[in-house]
Amino acid sequence: MAHQSVNNNGLLTFTEPLSNYIPLLSSGRDIIAPLWTRLDNRCGGTISYREETSSAVLAQVTATVGQYFPNVTFAATSAFVATWDSVPYYEGGGMATFQVVLVSNVHRSFILLNYGNISETEQIWQAGYSTEDSVSSFTSPATSAPQLSSSSNINVNGRCSFHVDGSPNLPTNLLPSGNKDIVNPPAEDGSSGVIYLQQPFKYFGRTYNQIFVNNNGYLTFTEALTASRPFLDSARDIIAPLWTRLDNRHGGTISYREDTSSAVLAQVTADVKQYFPNIPFAATSAFVATWDSVPYYNGGGVRLTVVFDYQ
């Protein structure tokens, strides 16, 4: 994660520390301020930070982001957590407990602002974020500091969440495709060779240790199948996200991978729990097959992915 500074007075900066205690979000800097006011940690409380890459924390923040942004496919690879715990105000008594979490992967970034007990104060304060070009910003609508513990932009008291990498909040339901296991036989009606699974896959009472990725948009388990005319009722175990005649000779890629990385496992575990909330499940492997921009035989193109999750 890029450099950032945790400033005592309740804000994060990225290019340089900032000791100002008079809040000014629109200051020509990239600033994230869960509660910018004059704080005095000499008189108590703690200010701490950590960058988390543990699978447990990444699974938790991935699930949290997925809850607030259900149309954005995301698996966290890092979470930077800064906490101001019971830090006193400089004047007038009282103290504040709050936290900012920067959640990110290579492509996307999110902010979580979490508020605990926030005392009333007569000091000037601000809460929100701003960018150096002032194109994007947010200022909390709370009219008193204690209201931060009950206000929200996501209907969860004491929490705000923002998507801040600049990409649109569009559905991107595809996991990353394979980058080395490419299936592109010269014949358009081809198939991969046998692919041996690292973990067996249970499929309606049968268990398979191998799989075939067939060019025309489907998977089989016991043999390669080059048929271009779809026929699901064929006395075979078949998974067909889109079985039709495709022609990868003219473009696109067909790829596969078996993924055991913590980020992907956290993402697919969260997805399964979203759709099957009453079934305890934690993925230990995910087989991903992707047909990326593969043309139809008679023109046009298609992109689709099928994912197996194993426990």
C-alpha cells in the first residue's frame, strides 16, 4: 500500500504529515478525516495503526464491502486500520473513539469510517474526505460530534463506507481469468486435455478428480466433448454456462486455473454465504474457467466465467 501518515488530530494524509488542528477538508490535499479536531493524546488514549493481510481480516472486510456494494465484485488483499481510542479533546473535557479502514486490492479501494463513543465538544471539527483537485469529497451531515456514532450513509449506525478508486460502481461479476493456463486448440470445436483437480469436486453424489474445459462453452468430467450443438440431456455430467458454437480461432481466450489464494477464497466464500446463508461453508479451492471475448461462430462475441468452490 502507498505511503500514508496517521496524524494525531484525527486524519490521514498521503504525501506528508499534517499537524493542523483547525480542520479544512478543502485544502488542496488528499485527506481522509474520520474526526478532524484538536486532540491531545498526551493526556490519555492511544493512536495506533496496522496493515492487515491475514486471511481472517481480509475475509471480514471483503464481506463488509460486499454487503454495502453488492454490485461490485471485490476481494480485499490489504486493509490499513488506523484507530483513535479514547483520545481526549484538547479543551473542555470529553474524548473520542473512532477508526478509519482503507480496504483495497489492485483495482479497487474503499473507505470504512467507524465511530465508537464520541463526546460533545465545543471545538471546531469536521468529518469526511477530500481530494487534492476537489473533484471528490464528502462532509458528514452530523450537526454535533456525538451524532457521528448514530449517523451513516449505509444505514448502519456509526459507520460510513465509500468507494474511492474512481472506477464506476458497475457489476463486474467475473473473477480474474487464468494468466497461464490457456486453452486454445486450433480447431474451433476443441477441448482442453484432461485437467487434474488439486481437490476432488463433488457433483450430485459423484466425485471427480479431473475436468475438461470445452471450447464451446461447457465443462465435462469424464471425457473431452467437441459438440457444438447443445444437448444437456445427454447422459453425461455437464456444466454449461453458455453452450453454443464458439470460434476462438478468431479471437478471445479460453483459460482456466485452480485458485487457493486467500483473497479469491475470501471472495467466493462471501459469495456462497450470500446465496446460501444457512449453510456453513469456507472455500479451500476455486476452479475458474473463463471464456473471454470469444466470438460466436457466426459473428458477435461472448464473455462468461464458471467457478467451482470446494470445502
